Amino acid sequence: MHLSLTLLLLAALPLSADALEDLKATLGRFTRPEPLRAQVDYTFWSRSGDDKKPEITQGKAAAWVEEGPAGLRMGWGRPLLQAALQEARAQDPGKGAPTRQALDALSPTDILEYLNGAEELLRSLEQARIEDVRDEPWQGRPARLLRLKVSPRLGERQQKYVKSLEATAKVWVGPDGVPLAAEHQMRIKGRALMVVSFESSQKEEFHFGIHGGRLVVLRHTRETSSSGAGEREQRKTQMNLTPQGN
């Protein structure tokens, strides 16, 4: 009986390894994309401070983006830019600038990662090992679920303060081998300056689609929570990307 169980486990190992290698091979097909133009909509909500008098901020921004042989181009509507300028001129220290915060969050590097999801996912898989493979539908569509253990790389400075780090990921793959969605969770505990303990957690979800010969992140949500020195901060963001002309 023990021998049968051992043989069963050994038989499952190549399946798991092959599933990860198959995913990497599929992603490699989408690393030479065609030009693409898209609309990006971004929203955020944040809560910071102590529980008695928290500060809540929320804002949104939209942009059009285009990537091609000449590089990345981004543009914003005039009403949005005017709103950001008015916030800058308000000169009210007690009032936030949510439009400016939302604009700053739409960074060129983040946009490139959304438009080139295959390359970013390939980089993430280099830090992961597969733990389990099973059939599990995603939003009613047939899919295979890959459960991964992730080992993020920490810089020398981060290693001094981080005492524990746990990270896991899930990737849902369609019958054609193309990723449909992914989820990433991370929890960190540490101590700064020998006396201040801190904790933080993060959960991200990604929805993918194929457009212009590339794997595109159509939706990205992120929820973060951190606490330390008597302060607590929560933040929720959502990005929706709508390809144009494809």
C-alpha cells in the first residue's frame, strides 16, 4: 500500500512540472506583439491614520495609451488635467489631491506591464514553484488551476527588516493553454529600528485577454493593508483596460 502511494505521487510530479513548462511555452508565443491602442480607467480608495479619526481619499483617472514601434504614447483628457491643476492651486493642506494621485498611479512602466502581460507573467514564474494542478472552472469557463509557491527577491535593505514573508499565487489556464486569470497574495511581518513592528498584506487579481498578438491585462485589482507604530493604512485600486480597434 505504501508502495502504491509512492508510485502515485511520483507519477504526479511530471504532470505538475509539465504544466508549468507548458504555461511558459505558451507565454513565449506572445512576446512579439503588434501595435495596440487602448483606454485605461483607474480608480482608488485609501484609508489611513488611526481608528478614531481616519483620513479617507478616493479618486479616478482615465487615459488613452498606444504602444508600437515608436514606443509608448499616453494621453489624458483636458477636463481631467484641469481638475488636477485646480487641486494643485487650492493650497489647502487639509485637503487631498485625489485626481493628481490617480494620474500619478498611471505610470508608463505599469501601463507597459499591462500591455505586455506575457513578459511580466514569465518573470513572475521564475520566482515560483508549482504545488498543485487541478481542473477548476473560472467564471463558468473550463480551466486548469495551477497553485504556486512564490519566493520574491528582497533587496539587502529589505532583508534587514523583514522577519517573515509568505507569498502564493494561482493561475487559471484555458483549454488552449492561454492564461485566463491570476491571483497573488503576500503577507509580510518585520521590525524597523529595533522597536517598531509592522505587518502588511497584499492581494492582487488579474484578468487576461489576447489582443494584437499579445497577452493583455484587462483588469487588475489590488488590496493592501499595513499597520505599524499605531497607524493603519488600507488601499484598494482597480484598473480596467479596453483595447480599441481589435
